[in-house]
Amino acid sequence: MSPERNAFEFMEALQLVAREKGIPVEVLLDAIANALVAAYKRMPDAAEEAVVTIDPETVEFRVYAQELDEDGNVVREWDDTPENFGRIGTQTAKQVITQRIREVERDQKYEEYAGREGDIVTGIIQQSDNRYTLLDLGKVEALLPQAEQVPYERYEHGARLKAYIVEVRKTTKGPQIVVSRTHPGLIKRLFELEVPEIGSTVVEIKACAREPGHRTKIAVWSNDPNVDPVGACVGARGARVRMVTNELRGEKVDIVPFSEDPAEFVMRALQPAKVKEVRLDEETGTATVIVHDYQLSLAIGKEGQNARLAARLTGWRIDIKSETQLADEEAGYAGEEWAQGEWVENETGEMVWQPAEGGEAMSLEQWEHGGEETEGIEAPPGAASAAPAADATESDDKAESKDGAESPSDAQPDDDDAEPRPDTLAPEAEPGGDTEQAADTEPAADTEPAAVVDEGA
């Protein structure tokens, strides 16, 4: 076979590979030349620097050795092509083309998915075990790790599955695409597919909070006052949100309208519960939510799920209280928390009880008349007179007993020493009255005898 025929077939094969793999012919020729340079330098008596040229017409390989100066400039160049270099070049070209094709294919696959983090892809489940699940995306496979899988979600072989791209890695074996089924971004992408208004930026998803496999809350906003953002996402008879729910294998989705007012946003985020009032503390980032007693369990949700998702959605720490709980806290000074504190002097020098948790201090007068509300709070130091005074009558009686005066109990004689008591005289009968009936009447139990007859009188 003539050299011209060999050159024609070589270039034809090279162009065919270039077309199939999408690789320019110049790139393949440059790769072959670099490989031939490496093959030349492995030969004995080879120059340190050399270049290889390939004639596209005759496919002739020529090696030109070079001598460089200190600055890297070529000072001398000569033809140093070894004998039978064409055979070596042909074998090397075959190896280089095969290797180069693989590298280009890997680079093309990587470039196709590089920068697509945050996008959604649809794949076919190929393999699933305890560590990961593989999805066939066509040209490449995606890796769904165990940590990115929804708990209790089964992945059947051959089933189609949508996933969210979280990372694209470049490896020696090609690109490795890591996808997720738990990322909140999956919710946003699914709604973009089902709601045209989101794709056209008329409706925006401002925030998203998700507990994979259980429940999701999204806050939506409309840039067009004539478009209802919640209605656009729900769709006619709930058709749009139902498509998202089906893809999420039955996960519930709550759609709430976004508000720039934090208090109103917190109120809406706790739907379906109806909130009575929201109090914001910007220093601590806490939102105190007051609801009716019958709405408390609904606002908190099962195992606190509704309140937890609302806190993630709004960015506020949410503290939910019923009307009864709030009334009990604002009732007064009762409770163990109030009993934790100390007596201090205020600005006027008066002793006041300052709770450890902060709040309004209690004056000495309030403590004296507090009753049950002040239980557990000891008297202020050095203020014994501040305690409620004892009953005045009782104090006077104790004082008389101390001085030796008879008390009512001392006036009564002992039962053993007392002389026999004469009969009690009956009161004189009124004129015209029944004297016998009056004498037989017994005195009342609490009535003192009218008179006592003294035997010595």
C-alpha cells in the first residue's frame, strides 16, 4: 500500500473520530505530537529538548532537536528523526487517540453538569443499598447518598426519580454528581416546574422550611398585585400542589403568603392555627405568640412540628402561649420563679424584692400584704418590724399575764377544791307570769349564772 494511501486512511480515521466524539482534529494531532516527543526522549542519545511535526498531507512524523540558551531561546535546531520512527509514531498515535478520547469525554461530561448545582434532574434508579443509590442520568450516573435520602422512602429498581444536584466533583474516572432528595431546594425546583408564574418571576418563593418526608412550609410573594401567590401555587382544585406532593411521596406542603412585617409573617407562618397576638423582642430575636386556649395544640403541632417549621421559615425564635398561661404569668408574684431573688435597696433607700429573672420589683408593703403570693420569700435582713404585727388584744393579754394579773382561766377554781355550787336562782317572775314555769327553765349553755348563793352569807 502506498504511503499516500496510508496517509489518506489515517487522516480519514482521525476525522471520523473527531466528528463522533466532538473533538477537533487539531487537538488530536497536538496530542499525538506531544506523545511522540515523550517517546523520542526515552530513546538513547536523545536531545533534552525537541519538537515533533506531523504533515497532514503525508502524515510524516519529523523530530527536530533543539538547543536552548539560559533564557529559553532556541539557538540551534536540527533534524534528529530516528529510523523507523513512523512505525513508532503510528503505535503511539493509536494509544494517544484512545486516551485522549476518554479524557475529552470525561471533560465534556463534567462541563455539561459543572455549574448546575441547585438544578433538578430526572434519573432512573439503577442500584440501591444501605450506603447509596445510583441514578442513571443518560451519559453519567448520579450518586444519592444515604444522608441525602428521605427516611422510610423506598427506591425501586427502574423507577423514575427527581433529585436536586448538590455537588459536581471532577475525578479521574469522570464527573461524580451528588444529588439529594432532602434538600429544601428540591421543593423550589418542583414548584418552578409546576407553576409558570414562578418561572416568569411573577411569583417568588421567599423562604422554605422542610422536614423531609413529613411536612414543608413555603412563603410566597407576588410582584403583581393582580396575582394571588398562594392561589397560583395551589392551582385549580389543588392540581399544582398535588403534583409536587405526589413527587414527594405524600409529604404535606403548607403555602403561606409572605409579609415584610415580622409580626404578621410569624402569624401567617403558624397557619392553620389562628393567632391572637404576636409580641416581638428584637434584642433576643424572640416572638411571643398568644393564641386562644383551644388553638394551642394546633399552633404547636404534632411533636412541635408546626412551631418548629414556622421558626425556621421566619428566622424568629417562637414562644407560643395560651391566654390562660399568659394570664397566670401576669397575675402577680406567685410562683417559684418569683421566689428566686434578693432584697435590695432602691433609689430612695427602701428595701424591695428584686426577682432573679428580672422584672418589676416588689415593695415591702406589697410583701407584707401579699398573702400566698409571697410564700417562699423570707423577711428582709434587719427588718423584723416589717413582719405583720401580731393581734393587739393577744399582746395585751400576754402582757397582763406576765405582770401577775388574773387571767380569765385563773379566775376559775379547780374542780377538786371548789365547794358544792348552790342552785341557780330563777329570775323573778313578771307580774301575771307563770312563776313555776320560769323556775324550771334551764339557763343557756353560754349564759353565765345570774348569782351564786354564799353559804356564809
